[in-house]
Amino acid sequence: MAAGLVLVLLAGYWWWQQSRQPTLRSMTEGTVTSRAADGDNLALQVRFRAGGSTHTVEGRVDKDAFEWQGSEVWVCYVTDDPDEATIRLPYDPLCNVK
């Protein structure tokens, strides 16, 4: 019985530690496949490669900033789930910085 309780406590501690870890995000270059003006913003669709396959993400960026920064985009994605991704411009904060 005591061994079972210790096992449950260790599993609970491990789960608690895992939930406290920040989600690791990676960054890669993206290719804009479509853009649509939306006031001062651009709605972008961006293709990127991660984990050996191609993924697509959609997002909005400031039109002037996008053009000023060379019309380039980077993609931040969750390492374990590349479909969970966001678009960032070159001068935006890095992926793991809040």
C-alpha cells in the first residue's frame, strides 16, 4: 500500500513539473502564399516546413511594418505540434520571449 502511495505521489509530482514547463517554440522562415489588405493590416497565408512536412498558418500583420521589414515573415511553432503556429515579422520579439 505504501509503495502504491509513493508511486502515485511521484506520478503527480512529475505531472505537476511537466505542466510548469514552458511550451517550447521553434522558429523557421515562411513563404507568403497569399495576402489580402484589411485596412492598415494584411491578412497573410504562410507556408513553412517543420518536422519533415509542410504546414500552413494564417495571421495578420501591420501592412507598413511588413513592407518596411522587407516583406519577410518568420513562423513560430510548437515543436511537438507544428500546426500550432503564429506569424512574426523580423523585428518582432523572438518566439520564446513574452
